[in-house]
Amino acid sequence: MYSYGNLISKQVNTTFATPWVSDPGLGGRLEVGSYSPFSIYTNPNSGVPTNLNYPAPYNNLGVPGALVYDVLFATKSTDCASYLFAGTPNPYFDLVLRNSALNIGSQLSQAITLDPTLVTLWIGNNDVLGYATSGGTAPTAPTDAGQFAALFTGIAGSLAQAQIPVVVANIPNVTAIPFFTTVGPQMALSVPWTISGAPGLVYQSSTTVIGIADSTSLLTGGVLVTLKGSSYASLLGQPTGKFYRDNGISDPSVLGIDTTQAFGFSVGNPWPNALILDDGEITIANDAVAAFNGAIATAAANFGFGLVDINGIFNSIRQADFTGGTIYNGISFSTLYVSGGLFSLDGVHPSSRGQAIIANEFIKVMNSKFNANIPLIDVSTIPGSIILASKFNGNSNYYDLPAKVFEHLLF
């Protein structure tokens, strides 16, 4: 309901067909379990699609988990990038594209078939997020920059050839979203770093290399801990194999892990690589974002598209976190997890109000590019996210979030 595309359609008084699903969605929705202590859980229920028989392509053709490759080529769950390159089908392509009935083809083909008066194109986030959210482990690299540029240019060229007005958006840095900026600073401020002999957080940088992050590095973002690491932060310093048992490793010793040593403070029992982005991995992710955004900007200039600088906007909001937040329609927003109001519970995707902020940035570019006069959305009229009276529970300074609640997310 509050996707930026649907919000824009309401501002111009047009219909916007969307693949609706009854409450609570297709499964895996994150919900608040309690406020104090703060906890979230995965709703075990699922709804059903309510308009599968819509006789044309949807106007909202966004597919969760889609890569830039998929916009051109994916037509179903078993020919998308995640299936071809990792053996993982993505059922959302079947839900959104419905080619068993429509037989029209990819997101791009269906968009062109609609003969639209305007297309908004925001793709590329997942081409780096999969790498980043897995701590650089799965996949082991972002989409190749040259391939990204070629694929994005192919999308843009097809839309231009169809003489469709287009507004594209670039993608934010991983250091501007709470999935990566929440747990590290909490640990830096709360972990008893005076533990005897502990040089700092000891982590796997690869299967054979060990890295060390001191409290300053964690606090300033020199090393980023993912939100999935929240549930293991409270285990630091304990001689436990709980992390590995929770992840299906019955005998950690086969991996050279000594669970009798202090978890996260010993080279024998390090913090897992999949939960951390070290400085080298941060550089890889940021370089990919810069290359992708360069390709997006080049395509926008070459084909005369409007360009929304989401990267710059999110960076500005992030910087304002340290000086009181950013005000929209009288409401202060920040990139802080949950309490900032900009992001949803997964720490990656925007909240409903975050979608309204993004919609307004698209509208500003539309008004400028096409000499339009579309009114901006009053963000305060959009339902807000949770603002907690106290960010932390009464027993520790951590959001203690079960790692498994993030298993349903597609990055």
C-alpha cells in the first residue's frame, strides 16, 4: 500500500495495479514481540494473493530479491539469477510476472507492454546487498561492475527505444543503513573490553585469516557487524559453541573451532565471518556501489532520464543522525534502527514513511524534468513505525534479535 510507486500514483490520481496479498503477506513478516525487553519474531502465518487474475501486467513490477540481470531476462522462479547461479528459486517472480497465464516475459518486457506514460526504475541494490549482508560470503563478490553497466544500459536503451519517459534512482552505501550500523556501536559501548588478554573482537576474515576489531573501529564503522549478529553479541567472552550449534554445526572442531575458549575474544573461537564486514569487504562493497551509481548516472545522461540521488539523500540523513536528525513535515527521522523511523524492522528496506520520503524525491525530479506540478506527499499522513521509549531492554544494551528471523529476507 505504501510503496513509493503506489504513493506517487495517488498524487497524480491514477490507478496502479499491484500484486496484492492478504494479511500478513506471503510469510516471514517481522513483528514486534514485546516492547520491554524489545524483541521481534517471524509471524508463522501467511496470506494468499488476491488479484492473480488481473488481466494485464501489474504496474508495480518490483520483485523482492531481483538483480539487474533479472529485469532483462528473468521470467519465472527458475530462470532468475538466484536460481541460475546459486540454485535458489525465487517464487516472487511467479507471483509478480504470472507468465504461466500472461506469457509476456521479463519485468522489462511487461513494463513496455503496458505502454506507460512514465516508468520509475530503481534496481541494483540487491547486486551488492547479497554480498554485504552475508559478510562477503554468499555470494563472495558483488555483481561485476562491467556486467552491471552493460545490463543497466540494456534496460535503459530498451525503454528509450520505446519512447517511454523514465526516472531512475541510484543506490545507497551499506554504511548508511541500520542493518550494518546498529550492532557494532552497541558492542563498542557495552562489551567489557577489559576482559583479560582480549585485544578486541576477534573475527574470521576468511577461512584462514583472523582479524581483530577494537572498540574504536566498531564505533566508527571501520568494521561493520550485521544485524544478524545481535543475538550473538551477548555470548561474547563465553566458552560456548551455541552459535555453531544453532547453525547446524554439531562438531565445530572439524572447522578448527575451539568452543572451550572465549567466543569472539579468542583466535580459537572467533566471531564468524558471515556476521561481519571488515575494512577490505567494506571497500569492495563501496567500490561496487560507486561503480553501479556511475553506470546509472551515465545511462540517465545518455538517454535523457531523470535521476534521483538516493545515495546522496541517505548519506545526508545519516550525517544528520549526529546533529539531531532530519525533519520531514515536522517529524524527525534518522537511520537508527527502529527508533529512527526511516527503516523497517529488517534494517534494510524503508518503512512506510521512508517510502513516502523516497516518493517525494522522485516527484521532485519529475516536476523538474518534465515541467510537472505534482504535489508532494505530507509524510506525517503516512502511518509511522514504532518509536520506542527505551531503545534497549532492562538487562543489557543490546537488541537481542534471533538471527533466524532474517532468513526470509531477500537481498
